[in-house]
Amino acid sequence: MRFPLLFACLLSMLSAAAQDLKIPLEEVAQTGRHQPIGVGISHKGRIFMTFPKKKNDKNYEYDYGLAEIVNGQRRPYPNALWNQWDSTQAATRFVNVQAAVVDADDNLWVLDPSNPDDQAPVIAGIKLLKINLGMNKVERIYRFEDLPRERTGLNDVRIDTRRQLAYISDPVLAGIVVLDLKTGKSRIVLQGHKSTATEPGFVLRLDGKEVKDKSGKPFSSNVNGIALPPNGKYFYYRAINQTKLYRIATEYLANPALGSAELATHVETVGETGVSHGMLSDEAGNIYLSDSPNYAIRRVTPAGRLETLVHDPRLSWPDTFALGYDGYLYLTATQINRAPKWNGGESKVDYPFRLYRIKLP
């Protein structure tokens, strides 16, 4: 396994170098009983949020899969028709939007795994949209027809504008999907590798209790959170049900000639980072991670220092991060572990759902 010695030494000192910066958490918007998942911030400061589709659940409300936040209020984006839920029109409607990411060229990329209520996906609805924010127009739709779509569960996406590739985590397939943005062809890599899979027997413990359903089955997710620094050199990723952070140089991910065994030799273990859901990186090379058991947001600096930016009881299951050009880190708090499914049929959610931000040092 390839692993730079200096980087390894720096990461081994994380615990000793930990700092708590105690940055205040600011509320940006409230979304009532509409549970937020993804958030994306445009270069001009426009805020976009995604909301999962849940059927017949009185604890949640649903109207828009993708919304722009304008003066604190949700507005359907790019228009009302795209957000008119209709599984029979899944190819041109949002079914269950997961992620909304703004790329280096200020385009909005919207990932719809088309699996409402985490059920089998509506095949025709699986898609990745590229939206021109200047024109508020969908420019291209990718359908992933070369994947086993009936078994997919696409989760998060990062856009490599230099290589014209998209990297997508798929917890169901336990792998990374690499999509060629020019040809539209996709492939699954590192499927079932220890870096993309859950740690056997690992059970989340949040709010002082194990996250299990009424039958005793624990919450489990393979590769989930992902990050791609602006320089595009490394791709970072991790599963929820384990505590390690991994990375791989994008030059290897981008090479379709590499077989599974050879590609696996290029995976690097960054270090122990605890339980985390959301993840992001910035221009300076910081890697931001949620710390769900401790209701906190942390980052690993390029110097290997582990910093806790904010600790706040409102940070229940921080799920998605986005960097604003105003110097703020925006994030959603989804409270997934407080849903009725994990609490004997009773909702423990603290309504309303909210979007937060912190001012980065």
C-alpha cells in the first residue's frame, strides 16, 4: 500500500495536536418538516437544497425535491414541473434527489438516485443533471445505463472539471462510480474493497443509544461521504459504519485500464477520524468532517492538525457540507437517527429542520 511517510507521521499526531476553535453555529434557514439532505452554494451565493421523498409519513412533508433558498424561503428549482412528483414521468421529474453540488465553473450538478424511502430505484428516474445557473436550464442528463441500475443506490457526487469526470459514492454497490462526462459512460471501481465497505459488526451509537430498527437490525452504510480538493489530486472517501478515512490519487481513478487488484494497491489510509457522515475539502487542503457522536464539525489541516471547529447539540447527523464564497461553511443537520424507523416508530426529531453555517477561520 502506498502511503507518503511524512503524511503518515502527520496524521499519527492528530490526537496530540487536536484543538477546539469554538466557532459559533449560525442558523441560515428553517425548512419545517421538510428534511434537508444536500446543500450547494453557487459562486454568487445562491443556496440550493435537496429533500428526500418519503411516502405516507406524517412526520415529514414533501413538495420539492430540489429548492433554491430565496429570502429564507424554499422555491422549486429549476422549475415547478421538475419538482412535480410523478413516478410515471421519472425520466423528466425528480424522484428522490440526494445531492446538489456546484462545480468550479459554477454549474449545479443534481444527483437523483430515484429510490424513494430507500426502496428499489425507479430505473427510469436514475440520473445526474448538469444545470447552467446563468440560464437556470438543464444542459445535460446522464442515465448510468451501463450500471446494474436495479441494484444501485447513488449517494454523493464530486465533479472533476480538469479530467471531465464525476466521482459518485454508491453505498448499495459498496463502490465508487466513475462517470465520463464527455461520453456518458460509467464504471464501478473498488467495489467491496475494505475502504468502501462497512466494518463487520460496527454499530452506530448516537444520542446515547444504538441506531437500530424495531427488529434489532442496525443502520448500516458502505461508502458514503466523499471529498475532492480543488486541485483534484486526491479523492477522499469513507463508509459511515467504520472510523477510517481513505484516499486515492485521481490519476488512478481516471485510468480505465487499471484492473480492480491494481487499483486497490493505490488506496491510502489517511487515518482514524471517528464516525462521520458529511465531508468536504477546500482550496487550502483542509478536509472537513462531521463528528456525529459529539455533535461537532472537525477538520484535518494539511499540517496534520485535527481541529474541532464547532460543537453544538443542534448538530444531529450533519450530512452535507458546502463552501460559500463568503467564507462560510454551510451544512445540513438531517437527524436521520431520530426518525421513527430507529426509535420504535416514534419520531425524536427536533423540528423544524434547519440549514446552518459557520465562519471559517
